[in-house]
Amino acid sequence: MGDKAQTHHPGAAGRALTADRPTSVRNVVLVGHTGSGKTTLVEALALTAGAVNRAGRVEDGGTVSDYDDIEHRQQRSVQLSLVPVEWDGIKVNLLDTPGYADFVGELRAGLRAADAALFVVSASDGVDGSTRMVWEECAAVGMPRAIVITHLEAARADFEEMTRICAEAFGGDDPDAVLPLYLPLRGPEGPDGHAPVTGLVGLLSRKLFDYSTGERKESEPGADELPGIEEARNRLIEGIIAESEDETLMDRYLGGEQVDVKTLVQDLERAVARGSFHPVLAAAPATEGARQGLGTVELLELVTGGFPTPFEHPMPQVTTIDGRPRELKPCDTDGPLVAEVVKTSSDPYVGRLSLVRVFSGTLRPDQPVHVSGHGLADRGHEDHDVDEKVGALSMPFGKQQRPVTHAAAGDLVCVAKLGRAETGDTLSAKDDPLLMEPWQMPDPLLPVAIRAHSKADEDKLSQGLARLVAEDPTMRLEQNQDTHQVVLWCLGEAHADVALERLRGRYGVQVDVVPHKVSLRETFAGKATGRGRHVKQSGGHGQYAICEIEVEPLPGGSGIEFVDKVVGGAVPRQFIPSVEKGVRAQAAKGVAAGYPLVDVRVTLLDGKAHSVDSSDAAFQTAGALALREAAADARIHLLEPVAEVTVLVGDAYVGAVMSDLSSRRGRLLGTEQTGSGRTLIRAEVPEFEIGRYAVDLRSLSHGTARFDRAYARHEPMPAQIAERIREQAGDEG
């Protein structure tokens, strides 16, 4: 942080990194919107730490962050990736996350695995709403955070203005909790009038760090530069001391005493680790042929010196398999094994690969473990408790996996051949099975109906889908019994596109996307009667059954009620269940547009039988015919499902969201202020109108709103819409 000796021991390119002590590990997640420069920053840090060569390449010819072909084609990150580097004897696990909202599940996995966060903000784009929301989530759990401003090379990029914007967005009521540690130094203006950033000035150390030659060079500031430095330095010192709550030091400083840099750095580290002070830094990738990117040394110093060790990470709640709490020491390398699968992927060479964070104990290759997965049954993930043997342990390096001998508490590692483990599962000792409380995952709310492209694909579809949802717990698989559709519930269109591409490319399953169907119902609007007559004579035994029924509507949720009011044995007792069976079978098929009939009482009033030709089958047919005849002379309502929708949205977008819900035939139930400038809107909306609401709401609110939906009931559909549905059903028939 400007005052430390600049000798360090970078990790040699290609060497697998391990850490035996939690104190020598830092787990850091990079957060920021798409295009903010997270992946580029990771590669720049890897170059500075010596994990890659000057061209940013590893031995296999790829970059250190190479992983997924889909990412290359889409030119954006779509999944969590781990890049380990070493600095001053500290192993730094850099967790690069996607910035696009559709892949927020990968972001949450990264937050679970990390102990601190770097928020990457583009000087040309600023802070978006989704980044603010993630900041608030981190603040709620006290996660230490720092801010890195990128793209300073862009025209009109202004570090000071962007620092002010970050203080406003992230500082809340205390803007002095967000202050720069370094100020950029600009070189001469070019032909376009833009002065490039060539170095940094350390406010605590009062040193200049020149990167213009491709390597960091330290010098003293000139006399004309000191006044500008001192003003920013004094504000920084006051902010650090205040947020570290070092009252004695504050009294000394306000009394005019010169506080030595070492003490200030210690207070800075304390304030950062407490999550109360958030330093702002600048960074840029290395120019061609350079060994270090601007600000990367300073950033690595902050991460290794100011960010907390895994010891300081609160231990997630741990229980036994039957739910009894289990108290464990945080990050005890000799304690019971407790690790968590934070990501599952499939590698074409080694098969299933699990990225695991070890919270307690030490994980070793070929170790028998118990795999526990609970709490995701609603997403197609069955609860399971199975024993498996750990395969090889490795650390990623580009597209390669470098073997390691063990992973101690606090570290991250890739585990091969865990055939049953899924994202979110707990790994523990076979003879001491434990379960970690799962992290919060967003609900997938965009339905994508699919079908196999061919018979060959149909045979592979179920296995491919099972592997897909095992990797991604933010995806839900539904086999809809009403519509007979296979539905993938996703977080957005990009999420769905990646899922379908993985089905095709990784698992060899070609699928077609088809229109998503909503589960409709039918019911009678009023009383009606029907007569079912099934009489046939064709030689030998004939078929003879006649029944008369009355149908009347019931309250919603009543289902089908069958009542026998036959007197005098007009329908023999043994055939009354046959009539009911026929009625229920016809109700399941529908009586108007082919949707299940619900919420009616069917009363059998009378009928006729033949001593020889009556049979179970004949009365089943007569019951079905009677129901169809009753429907032909009655008014039939089409019932559509209605969802209770809650939308959490910034106050600036409340009017637009409420207007949009009303345009979707929604009934607004009320609003509620939730603080932090957000409003909770409650409404009931027909499911027909919210199939793409996950996409539309994001566009309407610029990514700042989120919503939940829950089935409320079925209710009659407006006549004009119902008529259109009936016409479509007739055309399909």
C-alpha cells in the first residue's frame, strides 16, 4: 500500500499453488457489470504476480482465464472461474464472476466462496443498479469490499468524478468511508487532447509510482505536487482513523501529531477487514511487452495486506443430517471435514469437475466423503445422502488442471469424479456426515418449453437435462403434467441460450424451443343437464347404458364431486362407479377446449340398464357422453391461473412498473416502503401475461427490480380471450 518493500515472490507460471495455513490464503471475488473489465483485471493481476508470461499466456497457449467456448463466442463471462496467484507468499484465489444479471447464480456462488470482494467499476460506464444491489447484500453480511476503477484510458474518463460517484453510490450516509488510496498521474496530452494515465501517487506513502516503462518505478513527488497530495491525504487519514474506530489515534492526529505510515496502514487494514472502510484504487492492463499493469501491484498489496484471512470469515451454519446444530471452530485444518461444492462443471477430458471451498478440516485425493444435498427439491434436485470417493485434486490454470496434494481449511480446490455431488452440496467425513446451510439462490422465473428434435435426441434428453440442472441450481426443471411439456425455468434469455447451447454442444442433445403453455381449466358457469345414451346391437352381446346427470358449479378448488341420487335401481349399483369413472375420464380430457374440467358437482339422477347388454364399459361411455351433452347446452368458463406477484423496485420506477402491471390485466393490491429507496408492489396477474416478465421487468427498471411469483388460484378468463383460445384449440384439433 505504498510503504511496503517491493520485493515479492510471485508464483511461477504453471506451478500449482497450495496453502497449508488459512492465514496464507485470500479468497477474493470480483464483482461488476458486464464490460467493467473484471476478466481483463484478473489477467493483469496474474501477469504481475508471475502466473503468466509477458504475452499473458500460459504454457498451453491460452490465457489464464480461458475456460468455456461459449464465453469466447459470446464475448462475455457466463460462469464463475477461479484464477489462483501468489504474492508475498500469500495464495490469492481470484474468483471472476459474470456481470450479466442472467448469471447472478454464478455471482452468488462466488460470494459464498469468498472472504472479500473487489467491485470493478468502469470509468466510462459508472455504477449500475444491479451492482448497487450486490453492494448492499455484501454490506448486510459485513463482507470487506474495495473498489477498482478501470478503463481510465477511455476518452473523458475522470477518476476523481468516478470516485465521487462511487462514494455517493456505496458510501450511504458516510461518503468518507469510500476514499482513494492512490491518485492517477497523467502524462502529456496526445493528438486527441487526452492525457493517458502513466502512474499513481500513494497518498499514505507520498510516493510516485511510474508505470510508463511497463514496470513500476518509485520516486519522490516534486515540491509543486505536494500541496495537491496533502489535501487528499488528510481526508484519507481522517476517514481511515474514523472507520477503524481508533479514538486514541484520532485525538493524536487532531492534536497535530504526525502519525507514522506503518500505524496508518495497520488502521487501514483493520478498517477494511471490518468492512467499514472501502478504499478506491485504479487499475489498467499491461501494455504490449510490459510486465506489470498499472495499479496491479498496489491492488495485490491491498488484497494480501488489507483483506481478511479465511479465519475471519463467519462459518455458515452447520448441522447434522437430521438437523441438530453442530458447533465448529472456524477454519480448523485439523477439525471435522466440512466443504461445499460452489460450482459443478463438465470437462471434456476429466468429466465432472467440482469447485469446492473447504471450511473445516483438510481434503485429500482418494478420500471417502459423504455428499449431502438438501433443500432444492423444488428445482429438480432431489435430496440425497450418498458416500463417494474424492478423485484427483487440482488447481485450474487456463484450460489445464494442475494436481495438488491437499486442500486445507480456507482454500479452494477442484475435485474430480464426484459423480453425485451437485452445486450447493456439502462434503463431510463418511463417518461424521454434516450439512451446511445453503446460500440464497435466485428463483428462475422465465419458462422455456423444449422438446427433443428427434427420436435419438429424445433418448438422451433426460440425462442431459439432469446433468444441466446438477451444474446450475438457479435452473429448475419441470415436467408439467397438465400441458405435457418439458420446461426449463431460467433467469433470463441469455441464461436460457447458454443452457440450450450446453445441451447441444456438451451433451449432444438437439432440442427445439416451443411456445410455453399455461395450465388452463374449464368449469360450468351454471347448472346443466345431460343424457348419455350408449346403445349398440351388432350381433351377440350388445352394449346398453343410459344415464342422466345434472352438473352444477362449485367454489374454486373443489375439484370434481360425484353424487349418486338414483332411486329404484334404474342404474344397477354395480354400474354407478362405472358412470363416475366415465365422467371423471371425460372431465380430465375437457368438454370445450380440451382443458381439464374442475370445480363441479355431477349428480347421477336416473338411467336405464339391460339385463344382458349392460356392462362396465358401456356405462363408462354413457357417463362421458352425458357430461359432453351437458356441456354442449351450457356456458363453459375457461379458467386461467392467476399469480400473486411481488415486485421490489426503486422508487424512481414505481409508476412505470404499476402501469405495466395494470396493462397486463393485473390487480394492484398495494405498495409498501422498504427503505433504501425501494418500494414493494403487490399485485395479482394472470400467468398468461407474465411469461416474459423476467425479461420485461429488467428492461423497464434498468436491471434494478426483482420479483417473485406464487400461484394464487384459477379464475374465469375474459370472454374475448377465452374465445380466441377455443378457436386455437379447434384449429389444432
